[in-house]
Amino acid sequence: MAVRWVSLAALAAALVACTETGPDSASPSSSSPSTTTPAASPTPTAAKRTTQPLVLAIHPTRAAQDIDLATATVIKSGTLKTWRGFRIVDSPREVQRSTTALAIVPASTAGPSIRPLTVAGVDPFKDPKRYPLRTNGPAPTAPVIDLTIGGDVMLGRRVATAAARTGDVARPLRAIAPRLAAADLTVVNLESTLSRAGTPQQGGDSFAAPPGVVAGLRAAGVDVLSLANNHTGDFQERALIETIRLVRAGGIQPVGAGGNLTEAARPARVERGGVRFGFLAFNAIGETPRATATSAGVLSLRMPPRTGPLNADDLAAVTRAVRTLKATVDVVVVLPHWGQQYTHTPVTAQHTVATALTRAGADLVIGGHPHWVQSVQFPPGKVVAHSLGNLVFDMDFSPQTQEGVLLELTYWGKTLKAARLTPYVIGNDFSPRVVSGTRAERILAGMR
């Protein structure tokens, strides 16, 4: 089918009439931009127009870019054809298909399946009022809420030994802490216990971090901590229950583990800016005991590659929990611990489960365990990230196990507007630090 291309200037003018529907909307609609009718006057006056950010958008797995206002204005005019290796295209959807495309997208039509460029250092979704590149259209009025989700945090073993030498058990978190704490809501997975009250169950791979790390996690802005993984049970039931108690006592909400199945399946709930967020977490890797009606453990879902074929009853129980939670919150986040280690490619069952979860009402499905980043998908208005990689770990035997991404999401009220993948590298001190340029692009390539 032939495609008729129009100029960028014409596209910008045509897009003024768009409303909140766009590339990530389930059902498109359109309406005229809002206007303010002036009071009666002896002489005609033009109607006042509201403005919205005009977003320069690239593929979601490209690294962050900043552009000066003068160049952004030239791009808006339609006279520039390329910029820093990006082809400037007329179709906003082209950026979802091509990693070398750049398009102009009114903020009201944008969603998480594109990555916004900052203009003169200002992000169009984080700071829409200050963002300098504008177009006619509905001005955003909903509160801006930032949610950051990080990967696997392991503060035991060699990480704990190195931190102890500094006199600060949470030292590995300090470099990334300002970035985590800048969000309104921050979530990570704790890949260890906080107690050695029992017998180690996995030999040298039994992870226990000092209890003092809870204060470090809280100081880094962590609000919710997933405990649904294959290491929470490394020192048996008493240590697991003590870990849950310490996390809660430290002002952080644990999710995915409990003294019985009811507690392990209980969601964490947090409200920010009038928006209700609900979190569920499950372990599909095994090793930590499954919680039962009478015994401690984690919420579990049996599935490949570690715990057998996909168990229909387990999946039904988790999807029921998602539907129940969705009825009482605005945003449902599911945190699976799943997949094959040391690969960028999810197993087929991950896609099957992620589809079931999003159909049941999950808005975000953000996984961990593979120790490498894995692919990311964008169902309409949603995000499925199969693995964010390690955030803090002592796996320094390969570049991929020392790399990961923060998933930095911005909501306008209840609507997800942006999902940024921010790469970092874990240093010799086991501290993650954000990277840019070629290294960032290489990390993100593993998520395509």
C-alpha cells in the first residue's frame, strides 16, 4: 500500500487536534483542543489557546539524548533531515519500528513505547510546564508521578565484605541512591535474607546481608522491596520471617513473602499524588519454599525453565490476584522472578505468563533473576520488561552480569506517559553508576 508522506511542519499542525489517544492507546479518538472563550468585547478577539509539550521521540531502547532549543526548533520547522545519526521522519509510529528514527509527537498522543529527548535539559513529561518546545493542544493538569524500578540487589557475600571495610554496610547503594531517591516511588528486589538464623541451603550461594542495609535501602528512597525470589529462603524459615520483620520495621513494604500463603500473596499498596499503586511478586525459580496455608515461604508460580511445565492452577491463582488488586488500585505492578540465567532472550513461558498477567489487568510486569537484561515489550499503555539485570551484585565474571537498567516511569495522574531505560555499570566496588554513550547503547541493545 502506498504511503503519502507529509512535511514535519504540516504534521505538527495536524497533530494539534489530537487528544490523549496515541501510539499506546487501546482505542483511538479525537477532539478539538480546548479553548477559552473570551468575555464579550466591542472588538473581536482571538480565542486563547492552551499549549502542550511537543516531544522529540526516539526508539525506547536508545540511550538518553539532549538537544538544544535552537536545533529542536529547526527540527520542528521541518527543514532538518538528520540529527546525530537519526533520520527525522514524519510518522510517530516509525520510531517504534526503527532505532534510527526521530519523530515529533505532541505529548497528548505519546506513551511509553517511545523515548523522549530532553530539550535544553528539560524532560517533557517530568517537567511539562518548563519544557520549552510547545504546540497547541491540551495543557497537562494531572499530577506528575515518577516511579523507578530497579533490578536484583544482593548485599551479602563479597559485597558485604567489601562494604564492611568502609564501615558502611550499604556503601554499594550510595552512588545510585540520589537517582533512586529522586523518584516519588522506588522498588527493587532484595536477593538475600537479612538473617543467618538457620542452616545455609545453597552452599556458597546462600546470600545473607547485614540487617543494617535496610536503613541504606530506605535512605536510597526504596519504598517497596520484593522478597519473592530463590534466595529469601537461603537460611530457612526463621531467617525468612526475620527478614520480613526487619524490612517492615525499616519503613519499607515487603511483598511476595510471608509467614503463610495469605501473607505472601498480600499486595503492597502505596499512594502517590492521589494515584493508588499495587504490587504483587512471585518466584518461579524454586529453592525458596512455596508458602502454604500453614508454612512460611514465597508466592510461587511453577513454570519453565526451572520449576517444571507451566502450572495452570498457579497461573490462575496469580491472575485472580491481579484482577482482585486491579479492582482496588489504579496501577498494578507484578514483579516476577523467572527466566533463564545469562541470556538476553526470555523463554517462551515468560511471554505466555506476561500476556496472561496484562490481560488480567497488570499495567507493569517487571522481571528479575536472569542476571542479564532481557527484552522489553509495550502492550498499549503498558510495559513488560523481562529482566532489568543486576543492580548490586558480586558477579564480576562477565560484562553482562555487571550491567543493568533502571526503569524510570512517569505518570500523569493514572496515565503512563513515559518509560525510560537508564543503563548503568557495576564497578569494582560493587556500586552501580549510570553510563551514557556507546556503553549505554550496547546495554540497551540487549533489550530489543
